[in-house]
Amino acid sequence: MRCDPARLALYLVTDRRMRPDLPLPELVRRAVAGGVTCVQLREKEIEGGEFYRLALAVGETLAATGVPLIINDRVDVAAAVPCAGVHLGQKDLPLEAARRILGPGAVIGISVNTPAEALAAERAGADYLGAGPAFPTGTKLDTDPLLGPAGLRAVAAAVRIPVVAIGGIHAGNVHELKGLGLAGVSVVSAICAAPDPTAAAAGLTQLFKSN
């Protein structure tokens, strides 16, 4: 498998607007120090050239850590920078096309909201799935219907590839996602908006893994 499930345990999706006082590479460095195991660069408001340069900077920060870098949506950027692969939504470039561009060794994740979407993505060759929204979230306005723990359990049970929950996850509710068959949890504001990204990551890791 191209995707190590252990690397999905605490999956950070970036939003640098939440900490304008802190350069994103430094935020990522602090988050990884606290236990983040995978980083997805998702910065919707910037153009391709700036995204490319930011991807290089974040990738350089991660290079010595072993933590993989995933590029959100931008297959062109993923092909141009050292990274593990790309994460695609249901309306993005089809998985098959991304695979042709990035090659057989690239990690490709797909966002899903239903067991049917999960099965379709697995059959198309996805390496892992991002399932959500787990809880109500203000990070994305164009969200799919809420899954909740029961919906996440159904998605995870439908496929053999790893599933990561995303959407509205924070220290106050991450414990609700234990025991659902998930490989991990994905967060944005719970780390990106935290005063101390290192402590936030460590706390989420402990809460999700604890009995």
C-alpha cells in the first residue's frame, strides 16, 4: 500500500489565515512536534505560483521529519514539488487522471460523504478516504450532509482502505470518534487557530488514542 495508515493518525489540513502572525512552515513545524503525522496543504485563496512556493517551504520543513506532505486539489503543484501525493474532492480532477499525471507511487486521497462514494473511490484506486463532515464546521461553507459517528462508522465499514474523519473535530469531541474503525482524524482550526499548535496536537493525539 502506498499509504501507511499510521501516518493518518493526526492529519493536519492547513489554513494560514487562522494564524497570520505565524508563518505557515513554522506552524507546521510546531504541529509536527506535537504529534501531527500528515500535513495537507490546503490554501484556497492563493494563486498557483504562491501555492507552489509555499508547498516548497512546507515540504522543506517536513523533509527531515518523515511526515508526508499532501497537496489539496492542485495536481499540477503536486507534480512539481517533492510531496507524497494529492487529496481530491468529488468535483476535482478524476482520480484516474491524477494517477496518470502523478504516477503509480503517489498517494491519492478522496473526500467522501457516503458509503457509496467510499466504495467508488476505493474501486478507482484511492489510497485513503477523508470522510465528513464529522461534526458541524465553519471551516467549509459548501459542506455535505453531516455524517456524525454513525455515518463515519458506516463509511469505514464499507471499505478496506484507511478512512480519516474530518469536519468540526476538536478536543471537546474527538473522543466520540474512537472505536469507529477510523485510521485517524483530520483537523484544521483545532491546530491552525490554536495559541500553541504543539500542545493542541499533543492533546488531540492523546484524546483520540486513549481508552
